[in-house]
Amino acid sequence: FCWWSIFGWFLEVVVRTLETGGFENRGFLNGPFCPIYGFGVTIITHILEPIQENFLLLYIASSVICTSFELFVGVLMEKIFNTKWWDYSHEKFNYKGFICLRIALLWGVGSVLVIRIVHPLILKAIQYIPYTAGNIIAGFILLVILIDLGATLADIRNFNRHLKQVDAIGKLLHDKSIALGENISEEVLSLNSKYERLSEQIRNSRIVRAFPTMKPSKYYSTFEKIKKTIS
């Protein structure tokens, strides 16, 4: 779980770097961990071990399991955080933007490579780690992930609070501009300053950079307006 969580983060960073030409810290957490990969590989290596010699069945089963897991995680995270963290709506044969055929096929290819080639090598490497030392290392990594999770949840709470404030200030500025016409009061200037400051914090949020296709369920139009200014 620890190895594949770290490898998943590395893979996401490499893909995103190739797309944008610059380093971006990917993943839900702040640190170099993508637990969805850790859980995903742990699940398929245990469930599909009996059929790993049957290439076709392994490919189909791993595609179905990984895609189902991605759908489950996407829906669950949207329910918990009121945000769709990734969106495949631009892809053909997608389901509500959570999953799509192209990624499902890639999951199958990756899973076959992992189960038949890479994971056996990882298991052999793990055997060289002393049992006690291995438990200490794994425990330390899991502790770091839990601390990171707490920090990430705090970041998301701040992000949502700032987005709510920007939305409220934007509406207030609109109402006051109508009421005042061309006159600009100190209150309007103060509100506008706060609007710009909070918008800048949202634009510079690691969450926005890590999930460029994220869609908050609340205040979506305000978020899109802010996002358009991101270079």
C-alpha cells in the first residue's frame, strides 16, 4: 500500500508535468502519496491472484474492478466534500465524468503489468527488509499520511470558506454597484480589496493546481470566474 501510494503520486506528477511543462504536486494529499493507487493495487493483487495466468480474463477483470473503484471513490468524495475532483466529461463514452472507456482500458493495461511483472518484484524486494524495521517504516509512512490527511482536510475547509466568502462579496458588490451607480464608496473599495485577496488565495491553492478539472457543487459559477484568471 505504501509503495503504490508513493508510486501513484510519482506517476501523476510525471503525466501532469508532461502536459503542462512544469512541476505540479498532484494528488489529494499534500505529500507524495496517492492512497487511491495504494488501495487499488492492494485490492486487485489480492482478488485477481488466482487468475493472473489468464491474460484476457485478468485484463477484463482488472479493468472492471479498477474502473468501479474509481467510480466509487469519485462519487464518495463528491458526497463528502461537495466537489467533483476529476472530470472526464470531455472524453467519449464517459459516465457522469467520473469514469470513461479510455481510462478504463488503460487501467487494464497497467493492472496486467503490475500484477504479472512489477508487483512480484516488489514482493521480493520487501522480503529483504527486516520484519521489525519494515513495520516501523510502514507505521511511520501511515502516520505521515494520517497527519497529511488532517492538514488536507483543513485546507479544503479553508478553501470552501474562502469560496463562500468570495461568492457572497461578489453578489454584494453587484448590488452596491447598481445602487450607487458610478459612485464608488470606501465600503465598496474595501469589499473589492477583500474579494481580490480571497480570489488570489483560491487561485494559488494547491488543491486547484492538483485537480485542474475539479468542480465544486456549490458556488461553481464563482469558482469558474476565478479559475479563468489562472495562467
